[in-house]
Amino acid sequence: MSDHDAYAGGSAGEEKTFDALPPAGGRGFASSWWGRSWIKALEDTALDLGQLKKGRKQAREGGVGAVSVRPGRITAVVRDRDGTRQRSDVLLQELTDDAWDRFLDMAVDRAGHIAALLDREMPPHLVEDAATAGVDLLPGIGDLEPQCDCGAWDLCPHAAALAYEVARLLDQDPFILLLMRGRGERRLLDELQARSVARASAEASAAADGSGAGAHAGDGSGPAGVPAVEAFAARDILPPLPPPPLVPDEPGLPPSLDTESDPVSGVDPDALEFLASDAAVRAHRMLAEALAVGHGSHPVEAELTPDQDAVRLAAAVPGPVIAARLANGTGRTRAELDLAVRAWRDGGPAALAVLGDDWTPGSEDLQRAAAALDAAWEKADRPALRAAGPGRWTVVGAEAQVRYGPDGRWWPYRKERSRWCPAGPGDLDPAAAVAGVLSGTSS
């Protein structure tokens, strides 16, 4: 990625240019929730879905050149199949100075928001807190205004292709959205630092006068401490933290339960040793992830249900004895557990949910799924699909099926010995999932 930052002290001088991305192929254009929100604003605004599909196809094929981003506008040259090129722009309203003041005041109060942005994340509560302050960061219906040299009066394929490509860039760096709204990364961080220092100085003066938050420190009425904003403002002058401890090469060994004493009735020493070993392996992995660079960008794992954890154990520690006990404990046959393990290895809890009846799509989920299916192919290219149950579609004339999951992904299935079996990881694009299972590359 080429990143040319021409910030010169005002919004008119801020611009970043990103090299053309490789063709998207069968991948989705956005995996982050804010990237998908951008695409939703685009698709909800479009009056001609045919133009939208053409633009998506051009973006998939790599027809969008280098993308320039500046306040209120994104620009690129988009290449048609016949080699002609059109300059296209998508406009987005800049925030007013007053709106930026409210956003900056909110961000100074919540330093975690800025830490998330620096990790190239845009947590939902940042957008929610900004909205509470009267600042809309993400575009809504009608907020994206297309302009193109092709002369189209509404959204044309060139502008649509550009907008889809920007969704991929937003996945990598949400600061792009803030630049479109009027503030580049460097300027934004400079303003935040200045406000943090000013507020810390004001609070320190108030504390010295006996009128601020620190007035009670040392007088016995409360614990002494330093205001968080003051500590944050002084981050550049504090000594560095000590280096993190080294991660052991392997997990520690659990204690042996093979003693001369008989176990308490109902306690299985072998099962306890197995669970202790598994806990040690998981703790070692979690420690390694916590000490890895960029660990803060990884989502926190949701707590597993007993049934999900049993499948996880079977997938992590294969073996006939363990598998038989776990199958019996979860009310499954060995064959059913084997299918559950295959699903788990493809995509964890989300893949396991679509295997059985753990998740039934609601009406809104089914509407989104139907819209995604409709938009995934050109009319002439779409395979014949037959509904096979809520959120499930079978390819007519083929032993192939796709299932819509609770995470918005499409999960490929293949019929083996008269049973539908998981056939690979999920994909945000149903066309890619279908193509993978039909070509035999999903599993």
C-alpha cells in the first residue's frame, strides 16, 4: 500500500492515495462490521440494482485503480472491460467544526476509543458514543453521492466499483472514514493530544487549589491517585514498561492422579487428567496470544456451551476412546460426533450451529440471505437453487448445498452417503461458497 500523506494544516491539504488492490475473486468486500455498514449504505441508496451488480463485478475483476481519499471525496480511475477508463468519485458530507469539537471531547473522555482506532479497529460503542454526541460517523441511506465522467445521473457501475473497493480499504484502516469526514489521522491525534494535555493541566490546577478531583488525595477521605486523563497525557514522558515475560516452549505437565488411594466415588482420575492437560494447552495458547503483537485487535472468545466444548475437545484430541466417551456424553452417535468435529474444524461455534438445529434464521436474517443470493451472480450465471429448509439452499442437479449462518457467512455442504456433510470454511460471498463445493476445493 502506498500512503501519500499531504497534510498541511487544513482539511483541503489532507489526502491519502492507496495503490490498486488485487482482484477480490470470490472473497467478500468487507469482513469488518464498519466495512459492511459502508456497503449497506451503498446498496440501500442504489436505485438500479443492475448497475450495482456490474460495479461489483468490475471491482472483483480488479478494474479499480489507485484510490485517493480526501475530506468529502474518494476518487479513482475505473477500467471497463473494453479498456476505456472513467474517473469516478463518491462524495460524503464532511463533519462541521462544531461536530468535530463534540467528537474530540467525547474521545478525550474515553481514551479506549482512540486506542482501538490506533489498532485499526472501530468498536461499535465508539460509533454509538459519537452518535450520542450528535456525530454520525458511518454513512446512511443517501449519504454517498456518486459522480462519474461517464455522465450517468445516478449511481453507475464505475462509482459502485469504487465504493466496493473502499470497503476493502476500510477493513484495513478505519481512519480512512475519519479522513473522508474531514480529519486525517495525524491531525486528529495532534488535536486529541492537545486537548488531553490542556484538560490534565486544568485538573491539576484545580486539584492544587483544593477544588478538583484530587483535592481529597492524602487527607484520609479517599485513596490517593492520579486522574486517568493526566496519566494518559503524560504517556510520552513515562519510562517504558518492562519487557513481557517469555512464553514457555510448551504447556506445563498437570499433576499425576495415579496415587495409592482409591478415588472418591463418581470421580474418574483419567478424565480429570485429560481435562487438566487440555486446560494447560489452552492456557499456554492464550498466554502466547496475549503477549503477541497486536493481540488487542483479536475479539474475545465467547464462552462455550458444554456441548460446544465437548466437540472442541473431540476435535483437539482425536482418539477412539475419548471420542466414544464424548459422543455418549453429548447424546450423539460416533458418526454424528465425527460430523460435528468436521464442522468445528471448519469454523468453530458458527459452523457447528448450521450443522444442526442450534440456529434457525429469523425473517430478517432470511431476507438478508435472499438478497445476498440475488446479488451474488449475474442473472445468466446463477445456478439453480432450491430451498431445502430455513437458511439452506441446494444446488439443483448437484450434491452441493449452502447454509446461511448466524455470523452472516455461507457454509458449503456436500452429500456423502446420503448425508449432508460440512465441506469447508464459511465465506461471506455465497457465490464463492457454491463455487468451492462444486469444484471440490472447499474441503
